[in-house]
Amino acid sequence: MSRLLAQPFPLPDTPKLKAAYDDLYAAASGVATRIGRDPAVLPRPWDPPSCIDPKLRQELWDWLDKVVDWFNTEYVWDHTGGAIIPACWPLHPHLVHEIASLADQRRRAGIDLTSNSLEEWHRYTVPDFTERLKQRTRTLCDEEHKPWPARSRHSRNTTNAARHDRQLAFAQDVAELDADVAEVNETEAVRPRLHLVDGYGNHIDSVTGEVLPD
């Protein structure tokens, strides 16, 4: 079967995704009137939880699914050892976060006017991502998705007893800080304060040089 020697990267060109990127470009350019809202709350496709509009969220998932297929096709030659992004990637929160960042960095590198960003993506982003993928998923989901191995340990972290112990540690830390601040304030209160005085015994403001009222 014939195919292109290099498949084009799938761009986020659906209406909601495109509008999200347009707003981010406008914010980066300082065009506040184009946005009409605080840039800090703009959805960022590289951070899926920030995309709370349902239609935008659906477009984001569709785009990332295409990116995963493209990445596995273009960048994974040896599938052993967990190098390929598993089909169940949406069920792995760490992969959802990382793939969104991977996709956006590749999108950004592709529209740069030089090859520098794309070279960095090849040299650093892809190897780092692949290495983390191997370490975290290994071959656990090669045939089918496996349950979260750390679920039992995570469950222990969310028990009432574990929460109580953490809250107690937090409270002790804050209490210690309060004691330290109180001690400093007490020391400052009894420490003699130096004043600037002129030849007539008037107190002088050291910043403005004005005579202070008694």
C-alpha cells in the first residue's frame, strides 16, 4: 500500500479549537478588546482541564486522538518496551496531560518561521516523552487496558485517617509559624527605636526631611 513518506501533522482547525487559539494569540499580542475577558481564564488546549466548554472539549479530544495516531505512525518504529502510545491513553490521566502538551508544542514548532523549535521538539520533547511513556506504562496495556496499579495505595492516601494526619501536620506547622511571628513582634515592640533629631530636639522624618509633630 502506497503512502506519503511523511504524513502531515494534524492541525487543530475545528471551529472551537481555532477560536481558542485565536483568543490566546490576541491575548499574547495585547489585544484585550478582541478577547473581552481576563486572559488568565482563557482555555488553553495544552491544559485540557482549562477547556470547560463541552464543544471545545470534544474538539480537543478528537484532535488529540488524531495526534496520537500520527505520532504512533510517524515516530514509533519498535513497538516493544512500551514505546507506543497505548490505545487506552484517555484512561491514563498522566498521558492525557502529556499528550496535550506534546501536541501543542508540535503545533507551535510547525508554524515557526525557522526550524529551531522543530529541532528542539525532535531532540528533547520526543525522547523525553517516549522515555517517560516507557517508564510509566511499560507493556501493561499492550493487549488491553489494565487497572490502575497504584489505586490501592492512592485509596489509602484519601482515607479519613490519612487526611486527619495531614491536617494535623498542617496545623502544627501554622502554629509554629504563628509562634515565631509573635516572638519577632514582641522583640520589635521592646527594641528601642532610633529617631533623627535636629539641633532643637525636633523629630525629623528620615525620608522626607520634614519635622514630625510631637
